[in-house]
Amino acid sequence: MTWLDTELDRLLAPEYLHEMEAGSIEDIRVMRAECQAAETAVSFLRRLAQGRLDIIHAYLDRREDTGGTADLTVLVEELPAIIAAGPPRPSGPGRLPPQLAPDMERDDLAVELDEILDAGRIGELPTMSEDDLRSIADMLTEIENRISNQRRALHEQIDRLQAEIVSRYKSGRASVDGLLA
């Protein structure tokens, strides 16, 4: 089990937010920061999964366009455009993470993705059957969906923690003076 798996189990457990009610404003800020750090890691993994999925789909499209063969060199040359095109960004306010990538020294967060499609296997795409490629795409889609659900759950936790912080300031249970002390 990786650091992220352990953190997600802890941060998304139903009892995690129970600590919020009895905690100080500083405790709640720490909880929010923990959730934000995990969200950064989950978002990073989601981008990795989406990028690999985009590569597989682009390769399958090229194979279809060329009648069953596709040049890997062309795919590599077009990688920036493939990854930039990616899935459309959902509407809504979104969140700008404080950092774009997690601290990778904690664990290799992409182990599961690498087991499905690492850089070496991307080089083997021309030797794979369409069924193998579609199977890889299905596995990556499953992982991306799971990661998206985890990310959504973390956003809900962050929103609840933020709402509690705001509520405490509005009700007077916390004061701006406390920030300056």
C-alpha cells in the first residue's frame, strides 16, 4: 500500500470529519492542508492516466486511419498535440493547486499505471493487437474513473473543512486576531 492509498483511506473515512467539530481552527487548517496534499497527488495521477489513455486512443485512431498500421515515430512527434488535446475541461470554477505535482519522494505514485502502460510498453504499441490496445484503454479508463471519484471526494472534504473555517469566523468562534498572534 502506497502513501497515497493510506492517506485516502484516512482522509475519506467517515470519521475523519468528526474530528473537525472538536478541533481548533488550526487543527481544521491542518486537516484541509492534508486533504489538499492528497488532492494534488490524485490530480497528478489522473493527469498521468489521461495522458496514457490519450496516447492509446491516438494510436488506435492512426491505426484505423492507415488500415491497420501506424508509425510510432509520427505518434511520438505528435505527443505534445495529443496530450494538449486531451479530454475537455469540465465547466465550473475548478481549483488551482498550490503545486502541480506531488512530492514524488514519498512513494512511486504511478506504480499501478506503470504496470499497465509504462514508457517501455508505449514503445511496443506497434506489436500489440487491437484487442490488447483496447484492453489497456479499458484498464486505464477504469483507473481514471476511480481516481476521479477519489478526487471528487477529496474536494468535498476540502469544501466541508473550508465551510467550517468560514463558519467559525462568521460566528465569532475564530477571529482574525488569532491569525496575527
